[in-house]
Amino acid sequence: MKAMIPTAILLLIFLSASALASAQPIPGDADGDRIISEAELTDSILDYLDFAYLGGSGSALDLEDLRESAHIHLYYPRTILCANGENVTIYKPINRIIPLTSDGTEVIRSLGAGQSVVGISTDLAEDALFPEFASLPTIGKWNDPDCEMLIALNPDIVLAYGKWPSVEKLEDKLERTEITVIRLNFYVPENMTDEVARLGYILEKDEESEELIGFYQHYMDLIDERLKGVSERQDVYIEGYSDYKTVSSGTGGDQMCVAAGGRNIACNLTGSYPKIDSEWLIAVNPDVMVKSAKDSYENVTEPAIMLSEIASRPGWKYMEAVENDRVHILTSDIYTGPRYFVGVVYMAQWFYPDMFADLDPDAIHREYMERFQDVDVQDRVFVYPT
Amino acid sequence: MRIYITALFAMLILVPPILCDVGVDRAVSEVAPDEFGVTLTTNNITICGIVETLPDGVTYLGTTHPEDQVRVSGDEIAFSVTNETSVTYQVRSSGQPDDITGIWVDLLSNESGMVGGGEIGTSAHKPTQTSSPSSEHGTPGFVAVSLILVVLAVYMIGRRHT
């Protein structure tokens, strides 16, 4: 029995600490419903004036908390639809964020909320794109976080993909805390604008999200407008990271292909990422091929080898795309994620070189990185041939 | 050409202060013999607190502002103002009550000032205290209790190992 006492005390301390970490009361929320009603705000204002100016001796919020209470009354709660179809409500300003994904982190930085990031996944800590976060505490893998570590960092929200980590690995373990899980993908081009706007809304970064959306939408609209005059679309084969695996309708790669004016030859195949038969592809004989690669390259050696291997696949060297040097490598940095629009501009140029000769995707990429990411674009190979 | 440049400079100098004019003005009008209506008008303020101080010889009669948004203490009247552009109250005075003073605190910005203009100085309207005597949030004593428990646990574990 005696031996159990220290354990019990430690457990009590842990639970108390967890409660302290997760209990972030909203100032002036007298009834604890997380909403500042007009009556609650009025009472808080009068209590403050009474205490500060009328010589009253009752309790009152200090001015900083009162201002926060007024802000919350006016602007909260805020509800958004997440990528998993669930509505999620935020009741007060978000000051502490743990993003699990690089896509989400990139958008957070674009919206100017990087200073609110208090912890990251181990994957992000190793990502050269986010050097400023490398020294932050890590909370495990993006798809399997250590929720005890996560809770200890006391975030307001955790930003995750729509499907990953599973509910069992995340929401279920955060059930007794005030931490809200926000699930937004940022890898489906078709939903990018909505998701950026939703994140901007809950972060009170509406203007920043409008600016970001306006920036890339300008190029998407420009491409769309010019393509209206194209009656015959180019047939395109998009190959994923794995050889012979393509993308069908509704995937990010398909959406990019279509946005750039291509006709995805695999759009009607079964499954999102179907494996194709080489003979089938030779028979279809697409005009252009785009191979997606996992990461950008330090130099052209690797992508050149990859391209040569594609060209030397049995029977492929007589395909039009190979014969006409219209096989391109597009790296994941600008494929389907927040920078998908850069990839779309490259694709539009590959599909219709004359029509989009005036666009400079490299310059667009650089402008985005400098203006929205506040970093110089890395000196790496993002497409090949360049 | 010169006149346009002059006009442009004048606009640059004058327009921003006009656009950013934040504050509370006071207008007093006689509504009956020895009775006056005092109207406080907010400019570019959505949520604020206002405290009016009546001088000797001026008596507060009432207000059209919702009762639960007003608190009166002696010669001082506090108003909570949310999403309204004016507050009106009535006073009794044997003459025009020109020496009413007041302060306002904008609760959506860091602005505050004197009603009618000017910064809050070292007058009687300076806050008597700057922080609350008992914060409404947090768990008082929680940290202390936790610390005591930690010390106790360490002590007990230490004893167990010796």
C-alpha cells in the first residue's frame, strides 16, 4: 500500500498538469459555455470601469483580458468545414499551433502565422524548407504523433490531413483536452482555395489568405482563359512516384493536368492511382508524359538518369512523347501541394509551348517563395529538363 | 500644377487623421428648465467603456441606455457601450453643465482618451489600480499545490530508495 502512494501522487500531478495544460479559460466567460455573450461582456466592462475608475473593490478582468474578451465576443465562435466533412468550431484566437504536415505548415507560413507554431512533427524538423522550425519540440511522426508530448506543448490546434493520422491516433487521445484538431489537406488543387480561406478565417488571417489566393488564382485564370481557344487537348500520361502507376479522375495530379489544358488519358481507369499496362500506354501513345518525383534534386544528374530510364522502357522509345522529347519530370515541391500552381504553369508550357511561352514559372515560383514564404527559393532542380 | 501638388500634400497630411479619428464626443442641450440631455457620441469605436464624472451641483437623473449597461457610483456614471454610436443621459443643473469630464476606453484597440478629446492625464480619472485584485480566470493556488505535491513525491521517492 505504502509503495503505491508515490505512484498515486505522481499520477495526480500528471493529471493536474494535463488539466493545467489544457485548461485555457476564456476571460469573462462566466457561464463556461466558451461564448462571450453581450451580457457577460457588459458585466465585465462595468466591473472593470467600477474597479479602475469608480473605486470599486470587487473583482474584475484586467484591461488586457477585457480587450481579449471583447474581441472574442465580436469575432467568435468561428466554425469551418474540415476535409473529413466535420464542422469544427474555434472559440477564441489561435495562438499556439502544431502542424503535422509540410503542406499545412507552408500555408501557415504564407498566412503570416509562423510565429504561432510551437511544435512540429519529426518529418518537418528534417525538412530544409522550414529551418526556422527545426529547433522546435517535435511530437513524433506526422501520421502517428505522440499525443502525450503534443498535449504537453499546450497547443490551441493541431493541423492534420483529412484522413491521417486516424481519429483513434489523434482525436480520441485528445478527447479530454481543449485542443482542437483541424483537418485540412492542402494537396488537392481543386480544394486549395476553400482550404486556404478556411484556415485564414480561423487564424484571423482573412486578408492574407485573400492575397495568397489572388496570387495563384491570377495564373490559374490566365491559363484557363487562354485554353478556351483550344479545341483539341493534348493527351497526357501522368506517372506517380512509383513506376507505371498513374492518376485517375479526381486526384491532385489529374486536376493539375486538366487545369493545364491536358487530357489525362488515365482519367477513366479504376482506382485513384491505378497501375497501367505498358502495352496499353504504347497503344494510347500520349503526346506528353509527366513523371512526378518525390523531392527536388541538387543537380540534374539524377533526373537525367530517371528520364533516360523511362525512355528505355521496353517499347517506349517509339512513343511520340519520347521521340519528341516531351517527357518531363516534375518534383513533389510543386506537385499537388500549396505550390501546385507553379507545376500547372510548367505543365501548360509543356502542353502548349507557343501559347504559354511568355510565362516564367521559375520566376513565379521565386516570387511566391520570397513574398509568401519569406525565403529564397532553394537552388535546386524542380523540373527536368529545365 | 503646383496647386495640385499642394492639394495632394494637404490630403496626405489631413486625410489620415480624419480617417483614423477615434474617440467620444459630448454634446449638452437643455431639455427642460434646469434639465439637460448629455449625448455621448462614439467615433469609430465598436465596443468601449465610458465613465462620466459630474461636477458639484450637477445631479444624474437617468439614461435611455439599457439599465444593465450602466453603473452609477456617487457622481460617476459608467457605461458599457457595444455596437452603439451614442449614449444619452439626463442631468439636473442650475446652469449649463459644461464642466462634466469623462474618459473612454476602446476595447478592440489600445486606444483610450478623454471624452471630448485629449489623452487621459494625471487627473482624477486615472485608474485607481491597474490590475484586478482577483483574476477571474485561472485556478488560484493550483500551481502552488502542484509544486507542493511534486516536492512531496520527490521526498517520498527519495526516502523509498534510501
